[in-house]
Amino acid sequence: MIILLVAMLTGTSQTNYSRETISKPHGIEAILDLLEKGNGSLGIYQGVIDVIYAPTFFTDSIASDTTEFSRPPFLGKSFNGFKEALAFQESRGDYFAINSFGYLGKYQFGEGTLEVLKVADPEKFLNDPRLQEEVFYANLARNKWILRREIKKHTNKVIRTIPITESGILAAAHLAGPGNVKKYLRSGGKHDVQDAYGTQISDYLRKFAGYDISNDIPIARDYKGAKGSTGLAGG
């Protein structure tokens, strides 16, 4: 049986779950009922936590003496698992995060990429979780178009001990931009640039390898002429 819980915004930052204390940003108190199995994600929109599905062993990632999740919810190798793991890496899943280089939101977009994706108001973007999810998906589709030949040519190969997969390529493109990922693959791993925090293309290729996302992301031909930003400053 799966139970769906909706928790409204309150003025506190703590919530009790199975004798554990979980801290969530922005004063959101949620009762998390983590069940035997499931496949989904946590969505915050207009002050509401919509739906949470998770397996019971998700509690292993919560320490009773900490104030943060130590790792993202385990959602398997599905598309939801991919996007939530990537979001956790980028911002700990915080829709309202702004890093020290000005990158915005749950997935940490730079203003240059937002312009390419026709988002003219960064402040509105930061305060609209639904728009952030739409832009994230559109950017994946755009990157898949730009990297379609590299995905076909390099998937299932190994470069410098790293297995190359579609999900790893698209995660690396989110970090460094599709142009830099092309250069990495075509150079046999020599062009392994890093962002301002020291995260390299190879790190994302390895960390996000093997997710089953091929049928979840279309190739967005509408973006075939778009160049976009490299995305490197803020990963």
C-alpha cells in the first residue's frame, strides 16, 4: 500500500519521523511516511510538499544527530532517480538555492543557459519550482540533440576506466555544457575541464552512469541551432 502525504508550510524547521529529526529548508515541516517501495520524488510548489515515495531503507541515509540528509532518496535507476540524484549533487535538492557564483535553483542553472532556454526572469525562475522542473527537462532534451552523435558513438565504451553511458553524458553536459563534453569524448578524456569547485566532467560521467533514461528524454530538434553557455562556473 502506498500512502500519499501532503504537508503544508509551517513556521518550524524540524519534523519527527521514526525517532529521527530531519531538517528541511525554508521552514517546511513535513511528516514523511516512507514505505516499503516506491518510485517518485519530493516536489515543493507554492508552499506545499506534494508527494513523497521512498523505500524503507531510505531511513539509513538519515542520522539522528544530523540536520541534513546525507545522501539523496534512493529512487533506483529510473529517470526520477537520475534527476533527484543530480539535484542533490547540485543543491541538496533545494529549489531556492543560490550558490556563490550566482547559479540558481534545484539544478543550479546559470543565467546564460536560462537565456538560451528563453527564461528571461531569473528571479521568477528561482521562485517557481514547476518552471525549474520544466527548464531542467528542456535542457536535457536540448543537450541530447547536441550530443546525439556522441551518445550513439561512445555509449558502452570505456574512457580512462570510466564507463560511458547516456545518463553520464547528459549529467556531464549539465555540469560543463555539451560543447565541453564533446571535446572530452573526442579527445579520449584529455579535455577533462572542471567547474569552479573542482568537479570534473569525468566525475559526473562516473557518478551518473547507468541510469535508464533513454526513453524518457526526447531529442529536442527545436534547439539544434542553440549554442548555450558552457555551464562551468557553478556545478
